Amino acid sequence: MQAADRHIAVMKKLCALLFVVACTFRPGLVLAQENAGNAGQLAEAVWKASGGEHWPSVQAIDFTFAVEKGGQTVLSAEHHWDVAAQTDHVKWKDKDVTVNLLSPAADENAKAAYARWVNDSYWLLAPLKLKDRGVHLAVEDRRKIDGADREVLHLSFGTIGLTPNDQYKLYIDPATKLVTSWDYMPKPGESMHSTWTDYQESGGLKLATDHKMDGGVRIRILNLKVTAAK
């Protein structure tokens, strides 16, 4: 399999996982019992560093999810996510769709728009979902990652969704408690590394907008605007 095809396949599998993990976006839930202890404390710190305490005030999020390969943009999806109304207006390729996030329609456009929202919003907001129920957390020994000392938070999932065996390792700056990179592990012996950098603050949230992946793939969050109630 060529490198580009391999990364497309990996991203499709990742999207399937994100569809499961992000379909009920509820940042701020009390930690489940399995997340107690040191792992829960680290998750709480990451959540706070990313602005989790401000999530209840968020009314809308506008952003463009862009995928680049070899310096060329291969995908661009514009989102206007009305958090209060639980809808997302997304434009990509030849599609222009508004989807009800609580009850997506059954037609192909609505399904595609919903899957687009699930994948793209998770790349934007994953650190705010560490406290969701069904997420199992474990602290691992610190490691040198990309030349720096990092705390390690291992994510696995309960018997939920289509791919419960997928796992992540989040690498966290001990000083800022921000995620600096992660490894996505769809199965033993297979891993995809991606950076989490270029943090921007908007509407009380602090979010990474640049993800460089193995194989020269880059995911960028452009035109970010978080609208929060005053």
C-alpha cells in the first residue's frame, strides 16, 4: 500500500473511532469511578488547562478543518457549530449541509455531515473529553517525546462503539498540562504519532490548531472562533 493510501485508510479508521467517542459531547461530566486516582487527577488538569471550566458558556464554534499532504490542501471543511442549538452547518467538497447533532437525519448527506463533525470536532476538542464516561485512563512513566520530558496518559475505552480496542497515548507538558502530541494505536504493534501544537485561546478555551502526522500529513484548524455567553 502506498503511503498516501495507508494514511487515508488510517484516517478512515480513526474517523470511525471518533464517531463513537464524540457522538455525545458532554465535557465536564464527573469522572467515572474507573478514572479515579492519579490518572483522574492528570485528566482533570489537562481538562482545566484546555478551558474545560468555560465549556458551559460556549454558544458556538466556527472553524475550518484542513488536511494537507505534501504542502497541498487535500480536504477543507468549514464548520459553524451552534452548540446551544446542537446543530452543525458544514461545507466541504460539493456539500453544504446543516445537521441535527442530537438526531441526525438518515439521508446520506446528513450522515456524511455528522461523521464530518464528529471527526473534525474531536481533533479540536479531544482534551475536553477525557472526563467522559466509558473512557478508561491510566498514567504511565514519563517519557522523552520529540526531545522533551512528557507525562503520559493512556486512553482505552469500555464496551462502547464500533472499535473499543483502539487506544491512545497522550503526551502532556508537565508545566502547562497541555497535550503536546499523541499516539493513536488501532491494534498492537501499530501506532500513528501526531503533534498538538500552535495553541490558540478563544471564548475561554485553549485549543491546539496544528497537528503534524507521520508520513507528511498535516491537520490544521483554521479560522477558529469560539463564541461564549458573557
